[in-house]
Amino acid sequence: MLVIVITGVVGVIIYLLVGRPAPGTRGSAPSRPADQPPPPPPGALG
């Protein structure tokens, strides 16, 4: 159980450092860098 917790913490640290999911991890996180704001919704610029 402790190994799972350590792996999760290391994964979060790597995610914060790299800014995107590392190869081989779950692709549930956004592919864009974390420091960029999300794109505006369609029609917001019109």
C-alpha cells in the first residue's frame, strides 16, 4: 500500500516538473502546459 502512495507522489512531482503526463502514464491530464490558461470556449472571440 505504501508503494502505491510513494508512486503517486512521485508521479505528481514529475507531472508538475514536466507540465504534461510522462509517456506510459494515464492520459487523463491535459496535454497543454500547466502554466498556460485554457483555450477560450467556441464563440467567445466573436
